[in-house]
Amino acid sequence: MQQVREVLFVVGEASGDLHAAKVAAALKAAEPDRPLVGAGGERMRAAGVTLLEHSERLAAIGFVEVLRHIPRHYALLRTLKARLASGKVGLVILLDYPGFNMRVAEAAHAAGVPVLYYITPQVWAWGADRLPKLAAWVSKAAVILPFEEALLRSHGVDATFVGHPLLDRISELPEPAAARASLGLRPEAPVLAVFPGSRRSEIGRHMGPFMATARELVRRHPTLQVVVSAAPGIGIDPSACPYPVIRGASFTVLRAATAGLLKSGTTTLEAAVAGLPHVIAYRTSAMSYAIARRVVKIPHIGLVNVVAGREVSREFVQDAVQPSAVADAIEPLLVLESAERARALEGLAAVRGRLGEPGASERAAAYARALLT
């Protein structure tokens, strides 16, 4: 009897764990006997993936911070290379995490194992030198931003825009009143949602200025309610955060809020899907920022602005993250009839329209099954 070869997932952080879990669930539904293994998190485990390494032990951010994780990455890469060489792997599915996953793609290609890259490296921002490598090592790229398909195809990558997986969650969005009620918030007073980040390093850099911004807005608007969104398992020091912390319910927080203060990244697209006007702020280490200024080729850091091609949400980066200035930008977004809020809502609706249609994970799973046959 012919051995059913396994699908090997490699994910390095929480957002990838969520999207990989949906692909894994679709594969399990179609092929219940197909073994699924990989590096990932609890959502992947719940979807039937046997974890070889937990993504919480891998997650890092910035050019400098990642250096601390090098020994663990090398150990995992050796494990994955041995698995690829064993003949047990029928397909590798990579999600984001390019610094590590490009090495996995190279190893899989050398072992003759097809590679599906779902949520590809952001070569449009930096790392354009990866384009020839993607073309050589990746069998299929399932991209989630509308402009990525043409860019990758122009460099020889077999890429298809499958839509953004966040759209799969639109049906789960609660009504604002229901979201507020579930969080115990007063229905009549405005709400500020604060998203300092999903990694400890981000929280360490953002919590101080984000909380100072919130306190300044409460000083100006005493009825303002503030809630802080945090990833499950990430600790926040109560002495540094005087406001309620809500874990693992980001869309509920976004729908309950009147305006948001968000770190850059996928959270800004979540806010676009939820229809929440927001301001983006981001800090990293001085050395990481200096390197980023040399290599990043785009004018915006917030994905919502990258997709829009213009500044839909105000951005404050590094030393510009000053509480009074950030509060000035958020304040008009808390006023329901303000022109600033109306412009922001219009821009967010345009971004939602560019993200494609729901079903991205199912389409990615269909490409995976095609590569397995």
C-alpha cells in the first residue's frame, strides 16, 4: 500500500498560525487521512497539525531582535531538512516568516518537494533580491494583497491572488452594540481601542506611549472608555496598563470601539474590515529602524495605507510617537459627525473592496491539493 505523504507547514507567528489553521482544516475536510505536521501554534494544533515546534518559541521582530533566536532556528532547520530528505513529505506550505521560510523553500526544492507559499514575503517593501529565489524554489504562490500577483508574475513566480483571509471573518463580526455589551462597556460613551502588538518586544516599546496617549484623551474626554487588546498568552503588567485588557477577541474590540490606536501590521487591515477609524504608531530598536530606513522602499508602514496607496490612517513612527501629537490625530475620529472620521471611513471601505472575496484559505488549500496529486 502506497504511503500517504504528509503536508509540512511552517509558520513563525500568531497571525500565520490562524491562517494556516484554516488551510489545514480545509485539507483535513478533503483528505482526513493526510498527515499534517509543522511548526506553528495552538490553532494549527486544534486543526489537526502535529507540531514539531511551537511558533511562540520562534517569534521575533526587527533586524536585531531576531539574532537572539538564531540557534533555535538552525536547530529547527536541521530537523526540517532531515524530514524533507526522508521522503515522507509530499508538500511544504509556508506562511510569511521569510527570513526562515526562504531557507525551508530552498531545502524543499533541493529535496524535490513542491512548495506552496501562502502569504508571501513583502518583496514590494524590501527584500526584492528574494524574487529570483521565489521563482526558483516556490511551485505556487498564493498571494493575499491585490498588487502582488502582477509583481511576482513579472519576475517569473507562479502567483495567484486568492483574496485576503481576513475577509473570511466578516460573517463573525458582531454589531457594535452587541460587541460593547459583551465587553461590559457603556453604550452611550465613546470607546478607544488600543492594540500595542502581539509580541513582547512590541508591547515593551509601545505600552508606555500608547497608555500616555490614552490618558491624554481621557483627560480631554472624561467619559471616554479605553480597552486594550492582547494576544492570548502575552502578559501585560497591570501597573503599566490601567485599562481593561481583552485577550483573543480582536474583532470584538474593533467593533466595539469608536476609534483605535494601533501598531502597524495586519491589525490595520483588521480595522479596515471592521470599519474602525484609527491611527497607526510604531516603534522599534534604534538599530532596526536605521536598517529599515535603508532597505524599505515604500512610503507607508501601515498595511491599510499600502493597500490604499495613500494615507487613509495617520502614521507616527519612532520618535514621532509622542502622546500629545497622537492624541491630536485620534481626537476627531472619536467625533461621529467629524469630517476626519467620514474621510477615514470612506478610505477604509475602499481598502475592504480591494481585498478580494472571502474564501482565501479554501482557495489556498485547493492549490495545495493540486500540488499533491
